[in-house]
Amino acid sequence: MSDTFDFDGRAVPFEPGQTVGAALIADGVRSWRTTRGRARPRGIFCGIGVCFDCLVTVDGAPNRRACLVPATTDLPVRSQEGTGHDDLDV
């Protein structure tokens, strides 16, 4: 039995050493962020931390690159809309 982390309320399995992005792709999830302008879906693009397409909210912190965050047991990961700061009055 593999370990899991929580993604938007469901358990996503991962193997030791996998990133959140790799585990999401392996579990069939292809997008987990929408762009701020047109709400277009995004997921893994470069896979090495150069771009910002794979942004997620990890343990309450927005704008984390899923391709760089190591998957750990019970890690709360949420999909992200726009900038990830929609709760701020700017």
C-alpha cells in the first residue's frame, strides 16, 4: 500500500521520492490551476521548476510549484484559481 496526500479532498497515492506534480499526473490529474485572466486550465508544462504552470496551494501557502514540492503523507494540497490570493482586497 502506497502513501497518500490529500488533493482537494481526495487521497492521491505517491511513491517515495515523487513530487506532488508527478503523483497527480500518475493518478490521472492533468490540470489543477486556472489562469487569472481567462481561467484556462494548467498543470505540468516544464516539470523542472522553470515555468509557473503547475502552481498549487500547499498547506495553505499558495503559488507552490507542484513539480518541486516533495509528496509527503497527509500533505494538504489544493488546486489554485488565478493568483492564489483571491482572499485579499487589493
